[in-house]
Amino acid sequence: MNRQAAGGGTVVLGAGLAGLSAAHHLGRSCRVFEAAGRPGGLCATDHVQGYDFDLAGHLLHLRERSSREFVERLLPGRWQHIRRDARIHVLDREVRYPIQANAFGLPADVKARVLQTYLEARTRRGPAPENFAEWARQTFGSALAELFFEPYNRKLWTVPPRELMLTWMGAYVPAPEPARVIRGAFADIPEGGGYNARFWYPRKGGIGALPQALARHVPELRLNAPARKVDWRRRRVEIAGLGWVPWQRLVSTLPLPALAARCLSLPEAVRRAAGKLRANSVLVVNLGVRRARLHPAHWVYFPEKRFCFYRVGFPSNYGRLAPKGRSTLYAEVAVPAGTGWERRHQVARRVRQDLVQAGILRNTDTVEIEHMQYLRHAYVIYDEAHAHARKQVLDFFRKQGIWSIGRWGNWEYSAMEDALAAGKRAAEDIQGDLE
């Protein structure tokens, strides 16, 4: 007997990139259930009165040739390949990102201290850093740590940088060679390091065009069908409007604590571990403005406390997302998990004030659209409890035939390419398991 058919087949919870990728590679042997009325998860685009707004900054950074070929097949001829132009707004001026390789734009006295403390840090020997705050000071020196790394990451993660372990960084925080740091202090060098030096983006329609294209390759996708309960012992999931649906293998892209909360009779140790998993939330204020090209960059980071947002992006600089002669921008404001939406109107007012203070908006600008979005899960907080608690929960689910994948299912800081790859790996694991 075919084990898959006998046990209800493979069920996928969530039609974000990871879930859609898993379903695409599994083919007709699975069903996908998505709570929202559209596929994509956080990789989606809202269309509002002629303006297109992604859910915050969503750009494809493709390292692998296989990933590039895959997305090109999904949307042939519809991609732009763009060299990043990112800035950091600090001390009433803008310097190129990453700041550790571009101190040229800083005031002379600040630049001198940056180089002095950087070289001191390079020659000083000490114990290995135990957290991000220590790592930033040991790697870049106290001046850059105080100017950018500590205030920016405090803003982004909503916790002190000393609470962040080092396991999240990978390629996300480039550490250029000393020669590049010194050259970047004495010359304006447009090239930059980091994983996001180049990106792909659809010519029109926003990033939501990607999951929409991928969804067309998924044989059985049910929208407006949230998972209510997971009975892992009896291998079935309760789907709103459908009742209990059996599964032989379950692929979940739900946030890992949310999956744990839906499970019946979860062992107490696993439930406690899931309760230790932390993340922040992000309020996104999108504006449609009656002025072309509000700023020359693609996005700007704001480490200073006087600005409420940590990043402002300009999607109409890299996609056809606004009517002619108009522009779009987004401002991201990080808040502790589950908070912020109730004061979204106050946040939006503060954002507009700060955009004027930063010189991005003018008092004479006409804002035609203000569109708010809320990312309840935005960034996983890699605190001291993260690694052990995450492993404990994931290991338990894997033993029950549950693959918890994607940025939130795997409870990690990762990119869209990683989500696509995670779905493919899960499909390969399941197919191998069933052979």
C-alpha cells in the first residue's frame, strides 16, 4: 500500500515562499492551507489606489545559480538586476553603507576617532566576545560601535545588543579587511560589501509577483483556511471550515511558537521551550507621495534615537510601484513583540515628522496615500535561550513527522532565497522518507 495515500498524504501549512516551494517540489502529493486570502505570507504586495506597497523591504539576494535559474523560470524576463545604493543617516549627513568600509563621509574629527579605535581594537588581545555588543567593539572599535552598531541594533531588535548572541550574523554584518576600512576612510568608494550588494526585483507588480507565480505551480492550494489545532499523535490538523484533515507528513511554516500553541497534548518541556522563543514586531508606514524620486538611494538606515524608524526605503526607485510623477516610501518602526498596532496612528504622525526632520519629506509635499502594515513576527531575537530552546522544539516536531521550515517555522534570521531552498529540501526529505 502507498503509505502517503493511506495516511492522508503531505499537508503544508502556510503559503509563504517556503510552503509554496515545498508544495511545488512535492507536486500533486500534497495539499496547502493558507490562513490569508492570498499566497505569499510576508512576501506580498498591497495594491492601493494605483500604488503598490510590499510588506516592508523585500529584495531577492540570490547567491546560488540554482536559485537564480528557478526564479527566472517563474517570471521569465520580468526581473531587474540592481546594484545596491544604501546609506546611513548619522550626524546630520549620509554616508555609504556599510559604514565600517565607508567612513569617508564622516566629519574629520569623528573619522579620526573611528580609525584610531578601529586600529586599537585590531591590535588589542582579549577574551573571545560572548555577545554582539562585545563583538562590535572588538571588531570595529568603540567609536563605530557607539556611532552605529549599538544604537542601530538596539533599535532594530528592541533589546540591548549585549543580549544578542553571535549565531545570527553570518553574512549579515560584513567585516571588511583592514585595508578596505582604511581606504574607505580616505576615498569615496561606491562599491560595498555584504550579502545585499546586489538584488533582484520584479519590473512591476511588487515582490508579490513572485509568490503569485509560484502558486500557479501548486496543484492544490486552499486560501482563507487557517490551521486551528494540530493533533500530532493522531496525525491530523483542524482546518477552519473543513474540520480535521489527516496527514502522513506535515510541513509547517507557521511561527514555531504558534505551531506549538496549536498542538494538543504537547509535552510540557517542549511547551516551555517554545515559550522562550522571542521575536519583535514591526510597524510599517507606507506613503504614496506626489513627487518623483524623493531620494536617490534604495534605502537609508537611521541609528539615532531622535528618529523613530530604523530604516526608510524607496521602492519606486527600483520598481514600477507608483503612478507617473509619484513615489513610494516605507518607514519601519520596531516594537516589542505583539505591541504597537494599537498606537499606529501616533506612530504614523511621528514618522511623518521625522521624515521632514531627516530632509526626506518637505512640508509642501502632498501625501496621497498612507498605508499601514503590521508584521507581528519580524525579527527573531537570538538571545541566550534561543539556540537550545529552538533545537528542543524542532527536534520534537521532526520526530513526529513534522517539518517546521522557513524564516518563522525554523525560527531564524534568513532571506527569501533561504525560504525557497528550505521548501525544496523539505520536499526532498519527504520524498526520500517515503521511498
